[in-house]
Amino acid sequence: MRSLAIALLAVAVAACDSGPKAAPDPYANIELNSPPAKVTPERHKGPYSEGAALSTGAELKPLDPSPVKTVRLDTTHKVIEIMPGVRFAAWTFGDQVPGPTIRARVGDRIKFVMTNRSDEAVGPPQLVSAPMMHSMDFHAAMVSPSDKYRSIAPGQTIEFEFVVNYPGVFMYHCGTPMVLEHIASGMYGALIVEPKNGYPTKVSREYMIVQSEFYTKLDPQNRRVDGVPLYVLDTERLRASQPNHTVFNGVHDGMVRNPLQAKPGERVRLFVLNVGPSKTSSFHVVGTIFDRVWIEGNPDNQFRGMQTVLLGSSNSAIVEFMIPQEGAYVMVDHHFANASQGAVGLIQAGPKGEEPAPEHHNIAASATPTDPQAVKGKLDFESKCLACHSIAGGEGRKIGPDLLGVTKRRSEDWIARWLKSPEQMLASDPTAKELLTKYNGVPMPNQNLSEEEIRQYLSYFRFVDGAEKK
Ligand SMILES: [Cu+2]
């Protein structure tokens, strides 16, 4: 009798426990086995990246249906262009920064191969750094790092495979010490793993956004590429976490110059990965709200109606949103210090507007300063002056004058005095007073510029006006 009561009680408790029928854990049967990695002295000589699952830019190819993804990403050392005029001695996967995006689905097997080709001359050989060891670390894999992620020497090839168990947008990167230097030199990319049955929503566009930092300084040996000074890794800035470029997809303001496309009424899916190496991203799109945010790119981790998504180093998210109307939708790292260093892009919906894009400078991208002072002037102009000035010619549509041709209509001495102290000039200088009247009595605020900064703006203006003459 008593044992029957206990049995009944047990049944009742069990029934309570299960409550509404619990869904089976989708991650209960994950694949944890993989054969050992193979390292050989064979050097691959063909393309630096190969595989049907790879996309090389922001635009993503649809999922390749094959359950086995064969992927080659060779490492190279090459000079990349972070922004017009800034050529940087980088290290790469697949000969590009960021490396190509790999796209797979839960349960797929990734067969990866990589030759360390850092000893090959890609571009002017005297400009790239000495050959060295490299490795590959996939955050999407569950494997022994001491086996799969070991470093290989120049000329060697490593091969290994693994099954992707969790959906997500996963970072891959070189894990060879100093890891910080290898990542900051450009050795990173994304591996997207779709849920087994795809995403629960339908979208019109899919794009990959990789945020990263660059820490650059002028080459102490004063080497040049195509007449432009070479920049190299600034290890002091790197250790102090003080990047001078924070960018999307490897290029300062790159997607401002070449916006992503969409149409009003479309639903857009962005795969956003912050590779750091050391900064946090506060990813935001001006003019819309994220309908869904899947933290780390897994629809199990869902938020609705978010304005911004916070991504630490190597965190990711899928964000989806509607494009409400025609216009230019600005993607930014809402840590605006980062945005001002280049972490800005545009989604252009409908015809390109007349107005210059926010945070963007509107002279042709081909107009590239080579003098480092002018490059600095251009960067500072974009962050401090662009709110009130254009530099495109014509009347301009901003609070202050368009500054194209300013070195022709004013003496450099006048401009220097103006920048030093607009309030003094407005009180005493007749030209300045005239300008104030023309610009609706709005005085330009003192920008607290140092002599050095004033020299940099002047050399930028001089450059723009010189380039304009041609
Ligand atoms: Cu490396």
C-alpha cells in the first residue's frame, strides 16, 4: 500500500516536472570527434583562397548545399589600402583583409587546408614583413587546439576537419603568438553557421559586416608604395589599445564610398562580427530598429526591437530590420570615437540623395593625399569639421562655407589666424565679419586647435586645391 503511494507520488512529480512537453535539446547530439590534423611540407601554388562556400566581400553568396565544405585559405603578407593614401603592411588569410567569409549549416563538415605562403612575394617584396609562422583558430570548431591550431612554418601546409555543431557567426583568426599582433595585422574573418533548418525569417538582402581596428604608424624606414608612404603596425598603440582606424570590412569609410544596396520595404539581414582585437562595438543603424537580434548569430538567443547591439571582441550578432523609406541608412559603431575613425557605412535605399552622407567627405575618393600631414588633416577634417563644412565645390548645403578653393581665396596666414581664433578674427578682421554676415550671423566656434593641427588642415586644404586644378 505504502509503496503504491510512493509510486503514485513519483508519477505525479514526474508529470509535473515535464510540464508542457519539453522540446528536445537540439545540441544533445553534437559531433566531438575529428581526425588528427596533418602537416606536410607541400606548398600549394594556386589561388590563395578556394571553396564554393566562400564569399569575398560584404555581399554573401547563398548557402552551398553540399554537406562537406572544402575550404582553402592560404596566408600571405601583402600591402593593403585601409583608406585612400594609407597603405598598410598586412598579414592575411586568402590574400585579403578580412579573410573570405565561410558559409555552412549545422552538421556540415568543414575540410580546411592552409599553406603558409608568407614567404612568397605578393606585390613589391621589399615592402612586406619577413616570413613567419601562422596558424588557424576557428571559433566555430570544437577540437583540440594543440592539434588543429598549431603554427606552421612558411612553405608548410596544414589540413584538418571538423563538424559545425552550433549555429552562429563565428570568428576565425591566427592564433600564433603574439596573437594580438597577428589579429591586428589582418588575420581574421567569419564562419557563418546556419541553423539546420535555416533561419525562421525571410529576407531580401544579406550582408556581412566585420568590424576591426588598425594600429598604424609611418614606416620608420620611410619606404613607399606607388609613391605613397607605407604604414606599418604600431605596437605601442596596439598595446595601449589606441587604434587610429576602426573600420568595417577592412576599409575606413569603405561602405560610405561604396554603399550596400537595398530597397524601401525590404527586410535586411546583417551578419555583424566584431573581431577587435581590443575594442567593443556598439552597432547601430540610423533610421530603423532591429526587429530581431540573434546574439552570436543563433536564433535561440533572440531579442526584439533593439536600437543597438553591443559586441565585445569576437562577439557577433545577426540583426534584421525593415528599410522603411527611400534614403541612406547609416551603419555606425555608436561609440562615436570609433565611428569617427572609419567605422561607418551606408545602406542606400533608392536613388542616391543630393545631400552629402553623414560623417562623409565628398571629394572624389581618387583625390588621395600622400603627405602624412595632409592625411592627418583629412582624417581630422572628417571628424571635426564635416558637420558644418563640405569640401566639394559650389555653395555647399551646410552651416559654414564649402572649403574647396579656400587656399586660393584666402592667404594661408589668414586661414591659420582664423583657425587659431575665429572669435578674435570676427571682432577685428573685415573679411571675417563679411563671412559672418553671409553665414547668417552664426559664428564658427573656436575648435581649440594646436599649431600642429592647423598645419595639418592647411596641408590638406592645399592638397585638395592642388588636386582640383588638374
Ligand atoms: Cu599569423
